Amino acid sequence: MARNILLIPRLGKSVQLAFGQRVCSFCHQNHCSTLPLKRAVSTSPVFFKELYTQTTSFQRAHDIAEEKGVGDLEAGSVSPWTQPDAWEQAFVRPEPQLDWTFLCHPDNREKIRANIASRKGVGLGDIDKVVQLWNQHQTAKTAMEKQSLWQELLAEAVQIPNTSHPAAPVGDESQAHVVEIQGDRREFDFTPQTVVELGEALQLLRTDYLAMATGPRTYYFLGDLARLEQALVNFTVHYLRQKGFHLISVPDLLHPDVIESCGFSTQGNRTQVYKLSPEKHGPVCLAGTAEMSLGGFFANQTLDASDLPIKVAAVSRCYRAETSDIAEEKGIYRVHQFTKVEMFGVTSRDESGKLLQELLDIERHLFLSLGLHFRILDMPTEELGAPAHRKFDIETWMPGKGFWGEISSASDCTDFQSRRLNIQYCDSAGNLQFAHTVNGTACAVPRMIMALMENNQQKDVSVPIPQALHPWMGSTTVLRPPSCKPLLIKPQDKIKRKDNKKT
């Protein structure tokens, strides 16, 4: 029986053309094809494989297969319900295509060494060891020795962080440069409460008595607060689509190599990445941000320069093994899982700085629309992590505990991720170049709710909802205590009621 497959664009016409590659109906490989998208093609995979073996050309094999038509299909071929073999294969991480000329050039060694020293954290690579292994590999005598040295060289070289932008401040968080301050700080004629105090008073938030259900650093949004979460997501996605972003629903389960290729460590005691049991599930991690999933979406893609930049967005749950003893970060500020709207862009190597500013402009517009008082910081080298070349953080004033809290960031990762994920584009001269990737947080829901509730609270603990969110909140314009009895009863209350019944 023949296999019937319809070629379908993944994100609509513009992005499909940008990819320049499609999953072939015949061979199920990614490569350029001139076949029309709207036609369903029926043929035998076995027959096509023989054609390709004879012609060594995908396009020629396609043409012959079409000429043969359905009447020449071989008996006993694959069931139409059988998945392509490639779908059953284990994930294989693309070999990183690092810039060896830059890394191993003697003139760059001191610059790279200083850049590593200016970053925070361990395991950031040793450029001297990289150069030593490179030289040993170049002079190795046997193929086995070369292969062994090459794997050791790659393992060390991928730990070298991205370069730092010349304007990035050097040092720790205290060296962050305030680029601008937006909005007005509200003056209160009463002592403002924290988001947890407000949420409990409104009976819309639960952060305690969760040990048996979820453990610490988790929460429940109830009633109108759960609706506010959805309103924030809808408001943000609506604006991003107006700005040309394509929405993607991403997986939360990722192969650790995808996460590592994006510049996040999955190993060691300091990792924030959750792992599933390898004995039961194999190498699988929970995504800490949709940046990881979106980066993996573009892995092994060759794009066309004329279709860049490609801008995508995702709404996802984010899972992080966060730890913090800072009092201000308790409650819903630093939690183990939360909803976030993430922006991700792929562009040419000369345009990532421009795209970074575009993402920053979007964040500025969104937060001003919500009436927030915030500041934009050019972050210093110790706050860049491994993948970022430049990073801006946005902090808003949290009056409940009286501190500036981060609600967003935007990073230019240049070709750090694309060289590890093999994301390339074909320039106007026909040459392959590694793309640049940029990412930014459009809405981290718990922190946004914290900012809105603490800044908009009234003396009677009611919280007016910003005008921009009204279209997604129905008739609800103010958060108030529910008129009916609480949805959940605290365990102590249950115990007291039982005791009262006994007496």
C-alpha cells in the first residue's frame, strides 16, 4: 500500500519560505524542494529509495516518481499509518561548529581569557586548554588519536562563553547601568501590602499549606486571579501578533543536549534544570524557558537571508529548581514553575543588535500599557551567563517589600546558540552563514501579577485592573474578596471545626 503524505507549511507561507527546507513527502528528509505544497503525492518509499540510489538527486528522483504516478506503486510497501523511520530515531545533537579561527588565534587568547574571568560561575572553559588540545589534534598521527582528541577538544571549547559587547559594564550586578526610567512611582497614604498579603485577603492566592501537594515555592491562583493570568497572556500574545510574531505551542520535555546547546547547564549541583528519571524516561529534562524549545525548533535549519528576521513567540510553563534565601524573593517572585510568554528571533549576523532593540521596545510598550514604573538596565558581564553577548533587564518597583524586582530581560546571543544548534542562512552571495539569535521575556506571569497587585492596591485591599486588560477580563475591572465562602479551607480551620463539634 502506498504512503500518502501532504506537504504542509509549518508556520504559514512567509515562515515556510524562510525555512527554505521542507520535510520531503518521499524521503522524509529536510531539503530544498520545488514541489507544490498544495498537492498530495502518493508513492512507494521503497520505490523512491531505489530512484534516489540511481540518480543521487532528490529533485530528479521526485520528478521520476511523479512521472511514474500512482499506477507503478510496488505491492507490499509501507502502511499509510507507518511513521517515517527518522521519527523513531533517537535525538542526535549536531556537532558544534565553533569558530576555531577566533578561538585558537594567538592574538585573541588574552581577550578570551579576560572575558571568561569577567563572567560569573564555574565551568566556563579554559582557553589555554582549548589551544593545547587543538595543537595536539593537529599533530596527532592516527585517526583514533585524532578522534579522541577532537571529542575532548569539543567538550572543553563549548564551555567558552560568548563574547561580551564593548558597552557591557564589567563586574557584578552592582555595576549595571541604568539606561532609562519609565513611568511614575506611586506614593501611598497607607502602608502597602505584599502580593501574598493581598492575595490571601482577597482569597485569590494560596502559597502556604502546600507541603503535601506540591512543596515550597509553588502557588495556586484562584478565581479572578486565575482569570488575570489568562488575561495577561492574551493581552501579550495579541500585541506580539500585531508586531509580526508567529505563535508556536512548544513542548515542555526536551533532550538535555538541546538545553546545553542553548547555553544552559544540565549537569552538576548548581543546575536549575529538572531531569526526569533516566531509567524510566531516558535523557529528558523539563524546559526552564521556551527559549530552549524555540531554539530546538530551528536546529539543523538553513534559512534564506531575504526572509530574516524570523520572529516567533510561545506561551509555556517554565520549570526551574530555584533556590533563594532572600526575603524579598519569597512568595511568588521566585518559584519552581510558572507561565511565561517568550519572544525568540533568528536574524542575520549584522542585525541582531537591531532585533534586540526591537524586542526591548516591545517590552517597554507592554509595561507602559499596564501602568508600571520600571527601569531598564544594561547588565554587566557577570550577569550575562554563557550565551548572551549583551543583555538588558527590566525591573519594576515592588512597593510591598520595597525593592526593584526583575520582570523581564532581552538578550542578544549572536551566533553562540546557532553554532551549537546548526542554524544557518544563505546570504545574498549564496554563502552559508551562522544566524544570530535573540530572545526576550514579554510576560512572566507571577512577577507581573505581583507588580500589578502591589502597585494598584487600594486601602480596602481591592485592586483595580489596568484598562489594557479589561477586554480579556469580561465585566471584572477590580479584584475584590469573593462574595461567597472561600473555595479552599486551611487545614487548621478544619481541625478547629472538628474540635468544636466534639465539644
